Amino acid sequence: MIDSIIVSPMTHMAVGTAVLLSSLLFLIVVGRLAWKKHAVSSIGKAAFILFQVVLAVQILIGIKLLDQGLGVLQLYIHYLGGLAPLGFSLLYYWLPTKNDSVQSRRLATVAVASFLFVLLTFAVGSMADIGFESVEITPSTTQSTPLTGDSIRGKALYDAYGAGAHGTNGEGVTGLGVALSTSQFIADHTDAELVAFLRTGRNPNAPENTSGVLMPPNGGIPNATDQDLYDIVAYLRTLQG
């Protein structure tokens, strides 16, 4: 049931915005309480709970996007951006105090640390989206000797990183990845051009992107080499017969 649900990679920006706003609200509310040396009010507790709920949603979205093969970047944006502030929140619960002013100051410290961390990860996520712009496909000129792809090794890489988005046999996944077995784009480009395309990726807002879904750089493969990408291209050729 969960595997049938497709989450758009752009969802992380919407969730990130919600986390940033809830973090700011949390900071303002408890910051005023700490400044006036008041006890944590019901409004302050509500803002704290809201912030934690939104953080939990962010973490779940990150798990789903990573499971869909959208690259290790999702781990940093969602896992670290959500788990670190959640860890700050846990410290507040682990270090209880009966002193009202101390309690409000501790919660304000959690709010400040969480907001700064959320702001940092939101900025990283925003820059990542901006960076995935459509570029002209040109073969790499740094490789002196043309590489030859290994379709068997390419299949192993595709099964691990591409099948979740494009289907086991390249048939495509509705709402996530286009069909590769019938792709005219693959047929019309050379191996070197396809490797350059895989290396760069494609922004979901790019005019040429017909799926409206992010294609991560390197096909979502961390530290992918040129040989890895040539192997994948060789396998994609076999899907097209």
C-alpha cells in the first residue's frame, strides 16, 4: 500500500517551508516567555507540539523520497534537517526542572538551536532545487579514451537506483518516472550525451521535463563514476532492443 504512494520530490520544499514557519512561531512564542521570565504557557506548549509534529512529517517524507531512489541529498535535507531539531527537543524532555523561569529559558534555547538548524537545511534544499537547472547535453571532453558500458553491471546499478522510479523493465512509473524502454530521447542521443545528461540530472520545472519530477544528478548514485553511468546507458540500450 505504501509503495503504491508516489510523493513528488518538490514536496520537500513545501514541508520545509512548513517546518521553517512552525520553527519561527515556536521561537517567537517561547522567546517572549523566556524574556519575561514567565513559565511555559499552554500556547508555548502548543507551539512546541506543532513544531515536533511538522518535524515528524518532514522525516517521513524524507524516508519515502529516499526509498523512491531520489538520491542521498534527501537524507541530508530531511533526515538531518528533521532529526537534529527533534534531538534538541528530546534534550528538553530529558532534563526536566521545576523552576518555571529555567524551564522557559531551556525551551527558548531549544527553539533558537532548532530554528538555526532548520534555516540552514532549508537554505541547502533551496539551493539544490535552483541548481538542478536544464542544461545543454554535451558529451564530456575530459575522457581521453571512450568508455564502453557493461550492460550486466549496468542492470545491477539500475535495479538498485533506477527501477524504483522507472520500473523494473523500464516501463515507467506513473507520477514518478517516464518509460525508458520506449524513450525516443535515449534513441536519439549518443552514449556520451546520455552520460552527460545522467551526470547533470534535470529540474522538475525544466521545460523539457515531461514528468514534472526531479531527476537527481548521477541518477541518485552517490559518487557515481563515468564507468558507472556508461554501464547504465549500456543496459538502457538493451531495454530498447
